[in-house]
Amino acid sequence: MRLTIIFLSIFISSVSFAQKRPKLCREGCAPYVNFFLVKGDSLLPITYLDKNKPNRVRIVMDGGIEKVKHKMVITSKNAKVTKIADTEVDYWVTPQSEICEMIVDIKTFEDYQEVQKVKGKEGKETKEVIKVFPPKTYMVGYERFASR
């Protein structure tokens, strides 16, 4: 009886830990991307991609860089990636091998600042610049997906 209770408590704690997602950060975080597969009107997490067939992939970026002038560049050495003309974040990805690697680069055209909220005197929160990133190309995402 005690053994089953211990196993159940370990299982429940591991499941609750695995389900935690990073909170959405609008200011002060380093940018990151999420990859979704578009099926009809639904956005699904990518489990695999269809090999040698175009897959509609949506790349969603978060982390406070939305207000900075930038251009998102998607590259892959074992897949063909083409941007869909009607949208800004949807791409046709056609894997050519069993593993499809996708790299997301952000090319900025102005300074990007990492900001942190600091409690000052009288309890007011002010924003303090931690680091200034000059205009360059930054890699913000890298994922490997299986293709069948």
C-alpha cells in the first residue's frame, strides 16, 4: 500500500512538472519561438511532418521583440522552406529526409534592449535596461522534427 502511494505521488509530481509551460513574457525576456502545424483552422504542436509533402507551419515569436523592427528568416539544410505570401508567420516546409531541422534567425534593424522591472523608492516600479543588443542577426530558435 505504501509503495503504491509513493509511486502515485512521484507520478503525479512528474506529470504536473512536465505540464508547466513558460509564462508569456511581453517585456524583458530573451525572444524565443514556438512551432505549430496548421491543420484547417487549428494550431497543433508538431509531432512529425509529412515527408516530401508541403506542411503549413506557423512560427510564433514571443519575448518582447515584437515592437522592434525586424525580419524573421527561416532556414533548413534538409527541407525546402518557402514563405506563404498572405501571412507573415506561416511557411510551407517540405522535408527531404527523416529528420527536419529548422533554424529561426531574427535580423534586427534597430537596437533591442533587455529590460527588467525594478522597485524603486516609494514603491514605484521602474524599468531598467539590463543589456542593449545592437542590430545584428540573432538565432532565436532551433528545432528538429521527425518526418514520415
